[in-house]
Amino acid sequence: MNDLSNRSELKMISSLLIISLAIFFTPASAVIFIEDGSELDESALLKYLEEPAPAFEEPVVIYFYDPHCGACSPVHDFLDFYLEENPETILEQVNLEEDPEGMDRFRKFSNAFNRDKTFIPLMFIGPVAFEGTNDIIDHFDMVYNWYMASYKEEDSD
């Protein structure tokens, strides 16, 4: 009987561990959206990027995260590698835990993109925003280059 009880406890602990790991490594949300608040799937994003980026004077590329956010960690690793390979990249990283004004900026950007709720990891690249690990990692380079092409054209005039 004691052996059966131990097996049941072990199964329960194993199940809880697996569920906890799945929750920890699965991003809470994954959304691509633009300034008017519209959500885009990958094909709509590609279509959106067919048009030139809107004109701007200073690039806005900002990443909001928390160092204790499990979904933020892979993005942070990706960005560290990307920035090492592309040191000319313009990117502001806002640690919401350490930056007292960061949460106000987080809300301001979310409101500017007509979003009632947003979650980290969250990145804004000009008129496009990514919420969630995979969307940031999968689309950062493409959207960043699309956006910065407009800046480089303006800069060269």
C-alpha cells in the first residue's frame, strides 16, 4: 500500500512539474499589431510590409521586458546575439522592473497603438508591434530592416 501511495505522489509531482514547465516556457500571448490596433497574422504582416514604412525623424525601436519573465529570456538572448552581429542596430531596451518610468512608457505605447491590454515581452518597431517570444524572434530582422530602410533613405537626402 505504501509503495502505491509513493507512486501516486510521484506521478502527481511529475505531472505538476511538466505543467509548470509548459506554462513557464509558453508565452502568454503572441500578437502582431499595428498603430491602429489591428491585429495581423503573418501573411497580413508580409502584405503590410510591401508598402514603405511611414516617414519619421527619429527611429522608435523599443523592447519592454522584465528579467523575471520566462518568455522574455529567449528574446533577450536573441537580441544579445543580434546586437553583437549587428552593432549598428538602434534598439532601446526597457527593464520594467528597474526603470521606474518604464511602466508609464509601456502604457503610453500600448495606448498609442489602441491596445487595452498588452503583455511582455513587447516590442515596438515604428508602426508595428510584437507581443510574444516567437513573433519577436521570427520577425524582428525583417520588420527592423523594412522600417530602417525608410530612415536611411531620409538620412541620405
